[in-house]
Amino acid sequence: METASLAMRASCSSFFSKSLSPFNTNHRTLQPCFSFYKPPIRCLDILNSDPNSQPLFKSTSEDPSGKIPSFSCSAVTSFTSHQPNISSNTREKLQLLVSEFQALKEPVDRVKRLLNYASCCPSMEASLKIAANRVPGCTAQVWLYVMMDDDQRMRFLADSDSEITKGFCSCLISVLDGATAEEVLELKTEDLGALSVVGLNGIGGLSSTASRVNTWHNVLVSMQKRTKALVAERQGRPRGEPFPSLIVNADGIEAKGSYAQAQARFLSADPLKVQELANLLKEKKIGVVAHFYMDPEVQGVLTAAQKLWPHIHISDSLVMADSAVKMAKAGCKFITVLGVDFMSENVRAILDQAGFTEVGVYRMSNEQIGCSLADAAASPAYMDYLSGASVSSPPLHVVYINTSLETKAYSHEIVPTITCTSSNVVQTILQAFAEVPNLSVWYGPDSYMGANIAELFRQMAVMTDEEIAEIHPKHSRSSIKSLLPRLHYFQDGTCIVHHLFGHEVVEKINEMYCDAFLTAHLEVPGEMFSLAMEAKRRGMGVVGSTKNILDFIKQKLQEALNRNVDDHLQFVLGTESGMVTSIVAAVRQLLGSANSSSDRGKVSVEIVFPVSSESVTRTAPSSSVGLNLGDSRELMGVSVIPGVASGEGCSLHGGCASCPYMKMNSLDSLLKVCQNLPNNKSKLSAYEAGRFSMKTPNGKLIADVGCEPILHMRHFQATKRLPEKLIHQILHHSDKSTSY
């Protein structure tokens, strides 16, 4: 082993040129500054070159411990970068690397081999260890320098403060240094899958599995992103305008781009408006529940007013009704709802169910505040879809909470129904399949979410039983495969916000932000979902609800603060831009709570809005129509899409800047409602969330039947099991006497 180690170290002398000083960091005139990469000498048994034969490495002796093999060389080979057939040579290098680690059966041997690779990776000069050269997403600090030489071959230099991570980088460079740009870009993260067997997968008590395996992927993605940029520059192609973004650090907020400036304008609320609102809420005992997608001005004022009046809550739709009940219990006489109409309906119904019928509930407009998903679920096509579900046996309808109470009631009388949110839909469906044999699940109305759930389950079907059990303990590969043909989803329901996270947005993210943290709501189209899932697999993304997205950003920021080094975290916000107010507030809180001493690392967070310049209204602020809203309306088949007051709108050329329906909840409307309560209720009749007096086809009150699917979900949330009543309804759905 000592001989092999010495030979490996000797081969490292030409890894790069000894002096790194010739590095020319002027990327416009990059020149080759280091010699061709020569990976560690490999001991190969030429007689066993058949890939189906025995491993390339033959152990001829063992360390007294019985764990560390040494090798007898039938031949000694090394690679240089320029070969006649570079493509096959690059592939051969990867296969040899895989074979090298697969031949080492003991985890400790694989770790030692990584350390040997690390010893062949020279330390990078301090001048290159800058933020611009950091590889995002790695637990350790990793720096990567990339250039293109005169022969248009890609050259790589890497370093890390972790020897294991440095070994990973050295392995990747041994494969890709000297390759063409095309070869670098052709390598897929899946090609590195076999390298996850290097012994850092939890075997032998080693614990940092995910972060270690992710290193392969994150370094490769950074190599490819920088390769794309150099190719574009060499060809004289512009890289394109970056998406607008907000940068938050301990010193304040920087807005990049006009759209980001529009978002940032209200992050620091007007103290006079904050005080005015807080005084009204206190005096009249009014609670406020608001969705994350509110207008930035409203959210800015509400966030600041929370310090003066505790009964203000900003959340996703699931928590809004729960918060309203808590406010009623605390003595609030009125609840104002800043959301779309189905949210105020849910708040009204849940308050009634909880016994707070005397508490008034008010919307923020005297007009309908619609929702394209809720409208899709109220269509004849959706009722036809459920009619098909009713003839299956046994069936369960899982309906997204973003639907009206009327839809929930009518659905529940056709098919046993449970509501879900984007954060619990996967667990709800998996639990249902686990509890009810031969169940058929019918999900709706969000077509993108349905397709994404189906794709997620297809991916699970090729996981190991152990991996599947981590997602849901009652499932295995066989059970996931068996449920796939029994999962159905509605084909014609979309959210006008998430609909526009499509092809053009994904292309730009792939080109310019592939190494950033990627967040995506479960409602986004398949392309964005797949991109976010790939990022999630390497620890760089999250797919889920608005709360899941917020929690992910907070987690990654806290991890960066714990590392106590300078860092810049970049997050692509794959959902409605109204989330930014809550994100900025959470980021500021974490940055403020960190030790502000001078020896602490400086961490900044950049929130990227995947929207194009066409997403910003060109007209005066008083205009009621945003750019391209007419095109959006025609595409979605929606009758009316209201204008946006703050300068944002939807664009088919980029993403969707904001939900125009949500932006009907203005600060002026909130103040108007508060000022007229309780003495001038007559002026607010059109604002009040009324009770449903209508009845279902079976003669029951819509309010009663529509609440039951919500209560089923609440039971599941509390117990992680379906309620017995729902299971009875599923098993006896064809019995007309079944009580819903």
C-alpha cells in the first residue's frame, strides 16, 4: 500500500503546473495556465479487461487489520487529456473510475482511495478562493475554477476545506479535464450514480450520506454551467438578461431589475399606515388571516403590524381557517380574509363548525375574487369526471382545498371525498392506498399537480423498499407499482400563476441558474417539476407547498450560518412572487439572530423571480390592466382576470409575476372594511362571506356536507390515518343510505 501511495503522489506532480500565478482571471482572454491533468496511476489487470470479468483490481495481500488491501500491478497506466478519440476516452475514464471504487468492497478502503485522490489535488491559491468560484449546495466549502484553453478544451481546478470533498473533485477532474465542452455537457448526474457506492452511503457508521453523494452532482452542475458560459462567450453569444432578484443581507436589501424593485418597494412598510391599521384592529377586535400571495404593500404593512397586534396571520390556505378559530377563541369579533373567495368560504364554514357563528367574516372586495382552479372544479366537465369515479369500486376523491365549499359538497355526495393541500396530498394518497385494499383514487382539479404526483409515484416505483419506507412506512416497490393504474387525475384544471412556469422559464433556469437552489410549488407544469425534482435529489431543491418552500429556504440559510463562513445563497422562486414578503421577513430574522461579531461569516440570500421583462406593466400605476393579461385570459379560457394595481402581471414569455385575483385584496379595502365595522355593516353587505343556505341534490345543507371533507383532512392531519367514517363511506359508497 505504501508503494502504491508513493506512486500516486509522484504522479501528482504534473496535476497542474506548480505555480498557479499565471492564472489569468480576465475571462475574455483566458489562456492555458496549467498542464494537462494526469490522474493517479491505476493498477490494472489487462487480462481482465472484459467488463463482465472479475474486478480490475486484484488484492494480493492484506493489511493486518484485514481491511486495507494493497495491489499487484499487471500493468500501470495513466491518462493524458488529448487522445485521438476524446469522447470514448472520457467515457472510458468514467467507467474505470466506477470500476475502481466498485472493486473496493469495504467502506474504509473507498474512503482511503478518495483521500489518495485528494492528495493529488494541489491547494488552490487564496486569490481564487472567492465567492464567484464557490460551488453552491455543498456542506463543505468547495471552489471551482474553469477555463477553456486555446484548443477549446475545458480545464478545471478545484479545492475544498474537506479532504473527502477534495477527493470527489479530484475524481471528477480526472474524467473531465481536457474534454471538449460537448463532452462536459453530455455527462449526466445519473452517470455518477454508481459512484454513490464509495462507502459514504451510511455503511460503517458514516453519517453524512446525502451531502457527500450530492457533492458529485453539485460540482458537475457547476462545471457545466461555467462551461456553457465560456462557450457562449467564445462564440460571441450574449447570455441573456438575468431574472430580477432581491438580495438580502445583514446590511439591507438590494433590488436587481425593475420587477424586483416593485416587490421591494413595500418591504419596509410606511409606519403611519402600520399604526393606523393596528389601532383599528385593536379597537374593534378584528383578526386578519392572509395568504402568502398577497400584494407586497399589504404584506409589508401586515408583517409590521404583527408586532403591535398579534391576531394577524399570513400563511397558506390550510392554516388560514385554523388561525381564524384561534382568533375567535382569543376574543376577536370579526375576521377579515385576504385571499380568494373559497378561502373566506372555508373560514366562515369552519368558524360555524367550531361554534363561532356570531363572529363576522369579511372579504376584501364587493366583486367576485375568483380562482381558475376553483372554477375548473365547478365546471360540468369536473362533475362528469366524478361520475366516472363513482362507478369504480371502492373510490376516493381527493380534492384540492383550493375549491369552493359548494364543489366539496356536491363532490362528496357523488364520491367519498377528502380535501388535501399541496403539503399533504402525497401522504394522503399513500395512506389511503395503504388502508383500503384495491382502492381507486381520483384527484382533482389541478392537472399539473395530478401529473406531478403520478410522476413522483413512477419514480418511487424504481426506488428500493428502504427508500420508499422513508417516504411512507406502509409501502414498498410492489405496492407502489400496483397503485399506479388506480391513480387518476383531472385533465383540465390549471392555476393561471403556475401554468406559466413552462418551457421558456425552464430553459433559462437551465442555462443561467442550474447551480442555484430551486424551489417549485407542486402545481407547476411537468418541465419545472422535473427540474426541481432533479435539484431536490442532489439537495438543491424543494417541491411542495408555500410553507415547504419557506421552510426549505430557512433551513438552508440556517445551515450556512452554522458553517460560519462567507456565503451567498441563491434561490429561484418557483411560485407566486407574493411569497417574497414572508421569505424576506424570515431571512431578516435569522440574519438578525445570528451573532453580529466581526469574526462571523457574512451570508447573503438572493431571491430570483423567474419572470421576464414582459411581466411588468408598462402603463401608469393607476391603470387597471397589466401587460399581456389579455393573452393570458384567452389562453386560460377565464372570463375575467382583474388588473393589477402594483405594476405586475402575467407574461406568456416568462413566468407569472403574480396572481391578479389575489391582488384584489388591497390595503385600501382592508382599511375600508375595518373602518365600517361594526356600526356601518350595511355598507359591507357585499363584502361579507355569507353562509350557504342552499342544499345539495340529496337535500342536505351545502355548509354541512362541504365541511365534512375538510374535517376528514383534519382527522388525517392529527392522526395520520383516515377517519373510520370516511373508510365506511368508501367501502359502502354504492349504498344509497350511506350518510355523508
